[in-house]
Amino acid sequence: MKPAPFAYHAPGSLRAALDLLAALENPRLLAGGQSLMPMLNYRLATPDHLIDLGNIEELHGIDVTAAGLGIGSMTTQRTIQNSPLVARHCPLLIEALDHVGHQTTRNRGTIGGSLCHLDPAAELPLVSQVLEPTLTIAGRVGVRQIPFAAFPVGQLTTQLEPDEILTRVTFPPQPANTHTAFEEFARRPGDFAIVAVAVQITMGAAGLVADARIAVGGIEPVAVRLREAERLLVGQPWSADRVSAVLDLAESHPAEGDHNNPAEYRQHLVKVLAGRAFARVQAKLGTVDA
Amino acid sequence: MAAEAPGHGTPGSFFRMEDDALLRGKGRFIDDVKLPNLLHAAFVRSAHAHAMVRGIDTAEARSLPGVRAVLTYADLRPLMTGDRIGLGLPSGYLRFHVDPFVLVKDEATYVGEPIVLIIAESRRVAEDAANLVVVDLDPLPVVVDVDKAVVNGSPKARLDCPDNVVARTSVKYGDTAAAFARADHVIVERFLLHKGGGHSIEGRGVVAHFDPASDLLTVWNSTQMPHRCKSILIDMLALAEHQVRVIAPDVGGGFGPKAVFHPEELAIAAAALLLQAPVKWIEDRFENFVAAVLERDQSWNVEVAVDADGRLLGIRGAVRHDHGSCTPYGLAIPYNSATNLVSTYVLPALDFDVLWCLTNKVPTSSTRGAGRPQGTFVIERMLDLVARRLGLDRTEVRRRNLIPAEKMPYSVPIKMRDGSPMTYDSGDYPESQRQALLAADWDGFPARREASLKAGRMRGIGLANYVELTGRGPFESVTVRVGPSGKILVATGATAQGQSTKTTLAQVVADILHVDLDRVQVSCGDTATSLLGVGAFASRQTVTAGNSACEAARIVAQKALDIAAVLLEVSAADLELVDGAARLKGVPEIKRDLGDLARAVNGSIGFPLPGGIPAGLFATSNFQVQGTPFASGTHVAEVEVDPETGLVEIERYTVVHDCGRVLNPTVVDGQVVGGVVHGIGATLFEWMQYDAFGQPLTVTYADYLLPSADVVPRIDVHHMESPSPLNPLGVKGAGEGGTIGAPAAIGCAVEHALRPLDIIIRELPITPARLHAQIRAAQRALREAAKT
């Protein structure tokens, strides 16, 4: 279980990393390595060059601007988890991070690494479906920004071009009266989810739901938004009947199963976990009519 | 009892003498063995579960820089005395022998079977070269399911065998037909039980080095049985006893699989001889998943006959074991499963068919518990079904069937390997159950269930009684030697994989010689320091080596007194051993230290030994155990089930454990707790899965789940002590009881939690998806019933 031979590069700037990425044959970016290193050891990935982004200062850090909460792509999951800024502006991210691996893996794992690896059962791509961050992507010719929704292309596959690097993830400011909840089912704490659900509800004037977002991981190759179910809620007063209809619709969303957790079981878990998430959101809504 | 500083006098909870080196990172494990010019090995393994090898192209691999050799069966065969590695233990049940080859000769029979051995300057280069070898495999029909494999016309797992039924016997006594004829109730069930691998934190590993100057092949091996390894190497490589030394250094866990001689052990030794260079092979985790033996699947059909009071009259049925593609060791697993159906209960008649079935999977051999957890699971499930049928309390139906203490020793007419009947030597099973229920606050359960219900959880409590055959013979060798330095060397054929073997033996010797523990050194697992040895399996070493240590130390103690009597010109009867010296009773100033006594009989040039006493202050004992002490106990598990997801969480766990006289409670607690954790794994998590083509599906720890610290509850251990009458120390083994009781107790608790849904647990492991499917079906059935 030794990786195939590769050359290791540790550029000190984004520019240098982009140059290497463009110049080298069969390169791979190393952004924490909590998934990539096992893949190298199993020889499931056999790059000729490994470009470690860990030394690039400009890819680290957390700040808040008018655009929202900005997180450098190489910021570790542990740093994000401990950040008071994140706790204030994006508590759903922290709730999800509590389920990401273990403290030792979070010390190394990065937000950019997780989003770009795009494991179907990973928590950070899932909550990103709900939080709708903007991704800043640097290429040799310039920088572009895309919404996260456009980022996933398929299982473990993103829209990132071979010569591009994800540099920054910006979570837009949340409107007032926005409540979130994250629920996950895994066999043991820290395991990849069998199914996970993230919910964000924004209440508007007159007790009507202004915005509803429901994302589910573990049923498709990429975490998915349940937009039809969301539409049942938006513009309506919060009610138990509505939530119940949403849960039934969520359960009917087709799922891909495997030998251990068949499709029917995963669909059922979607309903159970969404129900628990909605119950927690409802508790935060307080006196709103249920 | 709290751990205290080393001292003498057993029993007691001493600090483990192993810990100082291990905690300081000064242990010496197999990968710590470093030799000059060491070469490294990797194997090319079969990617097919069943295939003929049509050709092997090694040219590209050979030409890779750093590669020293690319070896196939044809290259190694000239060094061997035979085609196959003679491993099979004698057994009347075998229909034919299926010993493995050192490397695949022409027919690959499981995914992971080694075909080519690469020797290179580093493991990395060896793996690079392995990727360059092209093995032309011609796939054959694959056998994966035991129930299909025993049917006439099934494909064969091996073309060189007549069929797939490699062994068959029946475990039988009493008049089962009559028992069923007069039964008031007969309960019929079917079970599919899985048990996984050993999963020691250190995988297997071998370093082999031939030194022409001393004409000695030294093999460091992460094994439970170095003496057996030596004997197989001698047989296979046409060497003599003085030409082979096998050393098991610090071993990072065994749990069964390392008792088995695997083909890689011979391949590496042969390569070292062939190349005249030291070779190291460290198994990686992928290899451990695909190529180390494990227990795997059993298919059960069971019928139980009881009278109107729920008393057992007889059991009959059959168990089929998925044995994999050869017989690497013994046939213990399903046999133990069947004999453990008797467990702690009065069972007048048993007629059980036991069948070993070849499949295209890695061979099986025992992991902790060795088939007994499965048998215990079945009898305990059946007793729960009896309770359900008769409307009895689950504890009461067990109480009615438990063997009463006054019947001890209790014989069951099942013939053991020595020809004697299976005899439970001592114990008080009803008292064990009583203490366990008390310790677990069984009566306080309803209040805890109410609290769980408020949180949407269904809570259940379950119990299981069990017995464990321990201390299998014939013997273990121990030599106790006192040197002029006053230090005491204990050399033994027993081996250590984390069971505190050294501490336990040192304690026994220190107690008898009345010295501090730090004066005792123990040498384990080296064929050069102990000429005879058997090794670690069947929870045997405290029974076998412990009693040899006791006997040898007593001989040494007497000899020390005899020497002192000559030197002090007093009668030996007036002397006593105190604080490492022989001293005159009542006159403590008149004494001779053990070191001085050793010096006196080590001899001085030309002078006769004092009093004509034979030379050397040492003794060897190969204490031959009579029978097999049966440890026993009761487990109580309390679980919460989330009916919406099927998740089972263990909330409380209580063990009452009786392994006879407890020498060191801390060590025994460690064995029991570790065993329970293994049992939790077997019950809820561990599952080595294969697809219909025999491809292993669970080859990482992301897919094969071990019980992590998060999911293991506090385990409350209580000891009972029913000394074994079979050996002077009164001890029984303690290594596996924790595992044997756990699946049955947890299964009982899960069934109890789901009692409103009338669910029966028939499969191991109990996964959330499986359990939820049962919950959902039961809920549907209840709804249907409510409609009609």
C-alpha cells in the first residue's frame, strides 16, 4: 500500500501553483489529503506530480465583507469549526463540520479539498447546496466566480478546469429570520453519512415562508436540492400539514442504494432526517403556528 | 483492586511489566526488525475468485530497477519437500485434505491468493513491479453460497476436490427422536450468522534471514505459534531443527488468525534461502482483508423440543460453515458452535449435523470465540422463543434449565479430542445469572424504558449465559532459571500478543520464589530460548504455561532450600524463602540470597558441587493439563433502538465472569472488556462481504466497520471465582468469554426492545438497514392485522 512514484511540489504562491498546474504532465492538487492520500496509497489515483497548496498563504483565512462570509479554500475544517465569525454568520457550516470525520482529519482536511473532491456522502458539499456560496476560481487567464449550484457535474466531478484552482468560498449574508438545521445518519460518529439532510427556512412578513431550502446527500451521486418540496412551503404559512406533505414528497425522491443500504431504506431515512430537521427549525420559529 | 507497584504475592493487580517499553515506544514489532541489505517483498494476488492460470509474464517486472527477483510457484518448488504445505490437523471428519500451495500452482481459488512474489530493494519498488506482472487468468465458475454449494451439480470450488463438502460430522448424544416425540412444544428456526476477522492493529509480517556462517535460518514472524511455524519450515524446506530459529517479537494483537500458518510465511523464508539475502514482508491492510483467515458465514437450521414447563428435552438440526478454499488449520469453528449449544443448560439429547463447505473465498479459521459466540447466540435465541411460546419470563426459562451447582463437575456425552466426555469442571451458573441480574439492575429496567420511550427510543434488556472451553493441552513449556546475578529468567513457549502473558507468568514465579517482580525476566515466543512450545490459542496460556511456571518455580524453590541447607548446615525444613533469600526460620539474619545459591551450583573449577546437588538452579516443566477447564459467565446488555432508523445503541453492559482463580484482576478485566468489544463488533458492525463473483466488497475500514470508542459503552465486569480442580493454580482461561456472550446478550436485548413488534433476530450482524426492514415489515403486518 505504497503510492506509485510521483514528484512533490509545494509552491508558495497561487501564481506559482497555477504555473505548475499548467506546465506539468498529469498533476494533482493536494488540499489536505484526507481523501487523496488513501487514494494514492491504494493506487486509485496515480498522478505524476502532486502540487501541495498548503504553503499558499493567500488561500488561508476567514473574513466577513459585504459579499458575506469568505473562507480561503485551504482553510482547515478545524479552523472553520472553531471560528467565532463562522459561528455568527453561518452556524449550519459548523453543525455540518461536527459530522465531518474526526478531529485529527479536520486538522488537515480543508473546505476547498472537500468541495472539489465532491464525495456523494460528504457534508460540506451538502450544506453548500443550501447555503449557496459563490466560488472564486483562479485560472492562468484570470479569475471567475460561479454559484456553487453550477459546480458539481457528476460523482466526484466538478466544473473545475484542469488548469484551475478553487481559491475562495463566499457564503452570502443570511436574511433575517433564517433558521437552519443539519441531520445525519451514519453508523458511527465521524463516518461518511448514509443519508444527511440540511434545511434552511427564512420567514418573511405576515408569518409566511419567504424561502425554503432542503438538500439531501446520500441518495444521488451528488447532494441534491429538493426544489419541488421547497415550493410547497414558499409563500405559505408554516403548518404541520405543509411540513408533512414536504416529508412525503422528500421520501418519494428516487434514491440509489447499495448492498448495505438499499434505496428504499435511504428514501425512508430522508423522510426521518428531514422530519427531525424540520422539527428543530420549528422549535427555533418559536411561537409560530405549527 | 487498584494497580499497585510491583511486589510479590499473587493474586493482585500489578502494573503490567510489558507496559514500560510499549508506552515509551520501545517495543520491537516485526517492522522494527532492521537488518543490513534487507530486501522487501510484495505479492501479486489473484484478482479472480476462481480461475486457471494460463500464463505469467514477469519480464517487465524483472527489468524494473531495484527488483531482485520475481518468483512463481515453479521457482520455489525446488526448495520444497512437497507440492503443498502440510497444515491440516488430524481429524476424522475430513473427507479429503485440502492443503494450500506456497504460491498458486495452476488454479487460483480466492481473490487475494498469492500467485507471484516480488523481491525488491524497497516495498514501494516491489509494489511498482507487482503492477507490471501480467497474470493470464481463465475464469472458472465461482462458489460463494454454502447452501447452494452442497447441492448436487454445484460447481466445485476446487477442481482438485471431488465436491465441496470437505468435512462432515454429527455432534450427537441421547435419544433425540424420543425427546421430540414426547415434546409439548417444538420450535423451529433458521439463522444466518456471520463473524469477521481478527483485525489486530498490527497485520501479519515476516522477516527471514539465512546466515551461512552459522547455517541458521532466522525467521521473525508476527505469529501466535512460533514453534509450529518452525516445525512447518523444517518439514517444507528439508532443514534440521538446529537450522531454524523462529522469533515472535512484540506482536500487535493476534485474536486467532496469527495462529494459522499462512503461505506467505513459507514463501518469504524460501525466498531468503534462494536469494541468500534477508527479506521482509509487512502485510498491508488490503492484504489483511483479502488474504488473512477469518471466520465468516454459518447457515443454521435448528429445532428445539421442550416440555410444558419450558425444560429442554432435545435439540436437532444442522450447521453449514463457509470454510473458504482450503483447510489451513483445524475444523474447530462450526464444531465448537454445535457443542456450545449445550452451554450452561441441562440438555438431555442433541443431534446436530456439522458440515464444512469449500467456497472460493479466503480460508477460514478461528477468531476470538472460535465459533462459540454463534452456538451461544442460537441456544439463547431459542430459549427466548421458548419463553415467548410459553409466556414465561426470559430469566425464568433459563433458571429452569441451568445446570445446578451441585451437579459439578458436569459431564456431557460429547467426546473431546482426548476421548473423554466434555466435562464442565466447576462453576455455579444459577449464581452467575443471579449476580448479573442484580449488578445490571434488571429490576429497575421498566423505569429506564419509560425514560427512553419519552425520547422516541425503544429500550430493551437482554441476558446470555455461556461457557468457554479453555486451556487446551497438551502442555506449554516453561523453564525457570536463577542466575548468580539473582535475576530470574522465565523462558516459555507461550507467546504474547497483548494478553499480559509475561506479567502473568512473572507473577506466578515471583510469588513462589518470593521476589519482587522486577527481578523476573520473561522470554516468550523464541524457539531458541524455549526448545518446546505450543503457543497462543483457545484461551490456554495461563492454564498451561501458568501451571508449568508454578511447577517449575516450586522445583527451583525446593532446590534453593536444599542448597542453602547444605551451605548453612541446617535442615531444609527449617528454611523458608523470604524476599529472594533462603533464611533460617526465626533467625532472619542467617540467610543466603537466591543469586548466591545459583552461584554455588553453577560450579567452581575442579570443586565438587555442595552436597552432591545436581548442577544449576533451574527447572523445566511441561505440565500436562488434564481435561479442559470451562470458564463461564453471564452478560446483560441494555440497548436503545431507534425504530425510525433501526440504529441500535448499547446503553449499559454488565458481565459476571468466572475464570476460576483470578491471578491479576486488571489483566482479566482487560481480557473481558476487549472480548466484549470484539463481540459488539460481531453483533452490530463487522461484516466481511463478497459479491456473487466472490469479490470482497469490504476491504477498507470505511466499509468494514469496527466498534470505535464512540459506540462502546462502559463495560461493568464482576468476577466469580470457581477454582478449577484440574490444575494446581485453579485457573481457567479468560481470553474469549467476553466475545462469546456478547452477540447473544445484545441480540436478546434488541428482540426485547422490539417485543411490541414481535421481531426475531435471525441474522448477524444486526445492521440498521436489516433491522429497519424487519421493523417496517412488522409495522405493516400490525396495520394489516388491525384492518381485519
